[in-house]
Amino acid sequence: MFDFMMATAPEISAELGHRLRARRLMQGWSQVELAQRAGLSSGTVKNLEAKGQASLASFIQIVVALGLADDLGELFRLKVVSIAAMEKAELAKRRRAPRRAAK
């Protein structure tokens, strides 16, 4: 099992590319077919699967074309574990970031 907590950004990107490749193959699609369905070039699909390199927009287009958009719903959702954490999360929604000091 891949440990996202211990991985570097390039390792996570590569893992996501491998997972998307596995889903594409499970659906029996070629890279060209996925690219057409996503409205992208086949080179974009190839780079994502082989190197984990793609823009965020291209990544999302591929995820949508593969029917995995629902899986994005849980990404980065605030997980509340206590009342104090819930209050802190609520404050974080309403608070602006501090201004930078003038140089």
C-alpha cells in the first residue's frame, strides 16, 4: 500500500498517474481513446501515466473522463474530530490571513 504521508510530491504524482493508468486499462481504453474522451492530447495522458506530470486542469479532465469525479469530493474536506476542532475550523472560514509587514 502506498503511504502518502511518507512520499514526496513527485512520488505522489507518479502514484496517481499509475492509478489512473490502471483505471483506464480496467475500462479497456487506449491512451488515445482516453485522450479523446477527455479532450486532451494523447501526449498529455502519456505524460500523466508515465511521469505523473500534467496540469491540474488536465488531471481533472482525465478523472472526469474515467468517471472518477465523485472520488474528488472527499479530497481536503475538513474532518472534525472534536467540538474544539469544529470551532477552530469555523473560525478559520471567517478569518482573513494576516497582512504582510511593509518593508
